[in-house]
Amino acid sequence: MRYHIHTYGCQMNVRDSEAVAALLEAAGHERAACEADAQLVLVNSCTVRDMAERKAVGKCGNLIAAKEGRGRRAEGSSVRIVGLMGCAVKRLGQDVFKALPHLDFAVGPRRFGAIPHLVERCLAGETRILELPDDDEVPAGLDAHPDASRGGASFQSHVTVLLGCDNRCSYCIVPDVRGHEYSRPAREIVAEVRALALRGVKEVCLLGQSVLRYGMRTKAWTDADAPSPGGFTEPFPRLLEALSAIDGLMRIRFTSAHPKGCTDELLRAYRELPKVCRHLHLPVQSGSDRLLAEMGRRYTRAEYLDAVRRLRGFDPEFSVTTDVIVGYPGETEEDFEATRSLMDEAGFDNAFIFKYSPRPGTRSAELPDDVPAAEKERRDQVLLADQEVRGQSRNERLVGTVREVLAEGPSIRNAARWSGRDSGNRIVVFAPPPGISPGDAVRVRITDAHPQVLVGEVDCMEALKE
Ligand code: SAH
Ligand code: SF4
């Protein structure tokens, strides 16, 4: 069948969708040219905020209407099977069929390996099939990647290294839907990245909810594994070292991080392993010690800022990005101002601001959601405006420097220019030299800065240092 996957949410969902695409292709299905042309449509859902879940469920509702010949998109629609996958399925359980009575199948995280079989069952006439994982399930098909020969692969790839989360921050539904923390064996990850590098992948992004906890709960290295040549003893820096040794791979990124993971060994890995990108996504959530304690974040404002100072200590251009929640229950003007001042002190290169959304079953959902919607919106806008100014001044410091950029392709705003990213994950726009291809490494001299984008001219084309 011709399939299409519509993905909401985080990079981990993007990765899960890639793996499901590869599994479907291995089962003989083919990627549709567009959603309207697909016979099988999967919606990969997010439930981290209420609005995210509503979007995914609403999208499924529209697809089912089109399948049944109703709704705006009914005409010309070839859809025969509609499936919902991911975090919202685990949260809703059987209730998914109350929201979507005619859904063909629903499958929670860590069970995606079952999808090709579920499609077979639907083709044989079954409907309303629900597959929910156990919290400790070790999924199949994690290393599945779309086949490069079918145009499904690029020079960048995500690799999931840590599943689930055991942190239980007060506001967060992720541990309920993605299950317990589990580190994939290092050998399996190294083999996967080696295979990707052979297919031309130059940059990998290692994924985990709290990725620096890799190898802490489940032992990721066996006694038979070789000792670390660099003498790294902590599991995550050791993984970075093992991946750095893979030929052809140029860059290693990872996300998301917790300040407790910013150990001396991690800093040493940044210093000694040139393939490891000088960027860390370090969600802070709040600058108020009172709220950080209520959220169960397990660090104080001072500890957080200390981690940032240490990262910038050996490289002032080290890029630090973050997530912030505004309007958490009981967030006063004083708490909010503490977040504003923390953001200034940390000098974030980029920040994602989220308006608090109570999630059923989480600890903070027991508290009154007492910051009015209009006030959440105001705080959101204030932080975004602050970040524009901060992003501009952080980027202006880079004018005149030369950035090593992996070219991605024509820029979205102006197809005559190309864009790519530097080691700090900053978007860099430049006039493409003749013959350039996606994945080429270029050195770009920065001539102009904007809050979210650097503009420059290509110095010369050369491969990045291996
Ligand atoms: N594991 C990551 C975060 C994953 S969720 C970490 O801890 O770093 C991504 C972001 O969504 C979080 O950083 C947080 O800012 C936001 N978020 C999570 N739950 C939320 C909620 N209930 N309301 C609003 N934002 C939320
Ligand atoms: Fe959610 Fe906290 Fe786990 Fe991140 S660390 S996924 S915010 S519980």
C-alpha cells in the first residue's frame, strides 16, 4: 500500500516515524507522493500539552471522515486505513475509540514494531485494534532506517539511545506514556551509527529524554566491550568516544540534557572529541528556586547557572538552548521575573517557551491551574521578546568569525540561498558555490546577524576535520 505518516511533537517522534517508515517499506509498502495519494495514513501523536493531543486526534478524525466519504477532503481521497500511534494512544488507552469510534488501529510507544502486522490485520477486515506497551518493554525495530536507495535518507539521522524517563517532573506526562528509562546496549548503537555512516550519514543526533543519564539505570556496556582508549568511565562520554571513532561520521549531537549530567567527564568529551558539537539543549523550565523544587527538577537556579558557566568556560561561543514553562500553578510575578533574570544570566542562544498545560494524572494537575490564559500569553510574549534581543546580541558576536557549516539545501525564505547549521546548531544562510550538495561541509565567514539566523559568505569548500 502507499503510506503516509503525519508527525506531531518532538524529535523522538520524528525518529519513531522514520523507523516505522522503514518497517513498512521492508514489509513491501511504498511511500506515497503526498498524503492525499496515500492508502494508509498514520498519525504520530504528542500528548505533552493538551493542544498537541487535540491536534493529532482532530487530524485522525478528519482522515476517517475522508475515508468514509465525508468532510472537505473526501473527494479524491484514497485513504483506506487510518492508524493513530504514539504518546496520546498510551494516555487515552481504550478511550481512544470514544474519541475516534471508526479508527482502524491505535498503537502506543515501544510497540511500533507491530505496525506492519496491524496493517495486515486491518486488510483482513479487523478494525479498532489497540496495542499498548508495558512500561518496561524493549521495542523491536529501533535500528530501522529508511533505505537510502529509495530517497528516504539524508546525511543527518536521529538515533534513539535512551527510552522512557523516570524523573517524574510534577507537570510532565512523558514518564506515563513513554515508560521506564532504558538504555540501549552501546554495541547496538555503535553498530547502527556505523551502518548509517556507511550509507553517507555525516551527522547523528542521539535522543533521550534525559540523555546524559544514558547507561545509569540499565548497564549499557558489557564486560566484553573494549576499555575506553581515552579513559572515559561514565557511560555517556564513553558512548561519545566510541561513536567519534566511526569513519565518515562528522558530527555528533544529542538532546535533551539535565544539569546534573554536565560532569567533568562530559566537559572533557566536549574538549577532546572534535566531532561532538558544541551545543547543549538544557531545559531549565523556571528560574525560581521555589518552583524548581515544586516541579521536582532536582537542581537550583545556582546549580543550573553553574553548569552553563562551565560549558562556556572553555568555549565562550558554546551554544546553550533551553525550554521554559510559563504559568505553572502558583507562578507569581516574582517567580516569573526570576525566570527572566535567569535567562539573561544564562545568555541563551535560543529558547522554546511553553504555556503550562495541566496533564491528567501528573502531580501538578492536582493544583489549581491559577494563572489566567491571558497572563500566560503575556509572559510567553515577554520571554519571546527578550529572547529576540538576546539572540540578536549573541549572534552579533559571531560577525567576522568563520563557522564550519554542513549545508542542508535551499533556504526556506529565499531559494537562491542555501542554509545549514554550525556546530552550535545555529542556522547559517549563504550564497551556494557551484556544485554544492546537501551534506557538504563549507566554511562561512559571517557578515550579518539576526536573532535566529546568521548570514555569511563561503570562504572555501573543504571537508571538516575528521
Ligand atoms: N525530557 C525533556 C523534556 C521533554 S518535554 C527534559 O526534561 O529536558 C519537552 C518540553 O515540554 C519540556 O522541557 C517542557 O518545557 C514542556 N512541557 C512538558 N510538560 C508540559 C506541560 N504540562 N505544560 C507545558 N509545557 C510542558
Ligand atoms: Fe518530563 Fe522531566 Fe522526564 Fe523531561 S525529565 S521527560 S520534563 S519527566
